Amino acid sequence: MADLAQARVLMLAADGFEQDELFKPRQALLDAGVQLTLASIKTDPIQGVVNDSEKGESITPDLTLDDVDTDDYDALVLPGGVGNPDKMRLQERAVEIVTEFMEDDKIVAAICHAPWLLVEADVVDGRRVTSWPSVRTDLENAGADVVDEQVVVDGNLITSRKPDDIPAFNQAILDALQEELAEENEDA
């Protein structure tokens, strides 16, 4: 089993992230020993939400989108919430980051509304994905094969539907990291 302490994961989030979709994957990754970096539009604290209706906890990003070098990371995790991916898909650098991870065939994991960023980056054509129901038409229009499953793994792309799917989402990310690091160690 690969040592996940070698794994470097980037999360992107802005105000309006769904609290559990950031904090629960983040904690699962940290508990596994992963090196985790949170990037946002600015380094001011960002505000989470619970069920997109009430204020949740805040967290301070480690760096700005402009400071991200995708070569420094093995995987990208995109939490949902309605406001968060809607803000992020308007950020040119956030869209570029998603594109760079996909072009480099690195792990990209998106939950709930976060696949909006995948649509904006034009990286879902021909891919099997899932998401929150209101995002599915956008994914279909972008050429994705959309299914209603707890977690969908299509190559390097991992998607989930909602907060209830977080345990399966987290496990899929950890499994993908294990597999990627094992392959890197074999190639070394």
C-alpha cells in the first residue's frame, strides 16, 4: 500500500461552499496523511453554507488561484454548494487549473454542484459523471454521459451527487490516490 504522506492534493473553494463537502473530504485526506492545500480567489477567510441556506463555518485558504502551480499536486478536489462553483467558474485561473489537471490525467474529484466547473473547463465530453440533479442538464449539454449513482469513477475523474455520498466520494479519492502513488513507485 502506497504511503499517502507523499500525496499532494489541491482543493478549490470560494464563499458559498457546502460545509460538509469541503470539511469532510478535507478531514479524510488529512487523516490519511495527505498534504492538502486550499486555494481560493483571495486568502481572506471563505464562508461555508449548510444546505445552501444557513451560514456554516469559515476557513482561511492557503494561497490564491494565481499562486497555484498544478505541477505541485497529484489531485484536485472540488467541493460543491451552489455559490462556490458558480463563483469559481467565473475565475479564469480556476477553469485553467481544472483543464490542466485533466490534460495531465491527474485525479479530479467533484461533488454536487462542483461539476459546473468541469462543464466550464469543457472536460466532460464523452465522460461518465454524476452530480446534483440541477447540474445534470448542463453536463448532458456538454456531452457527458450522466448517471444517478453515489459515486462515479471514469478514469481520472471522480464525481458524486450530494453530501450523503461523501463517504463513498472520500473512499474513491483515497483509492485513486493509492493507485496513482503505487504506479508512480513502480515507475521509479
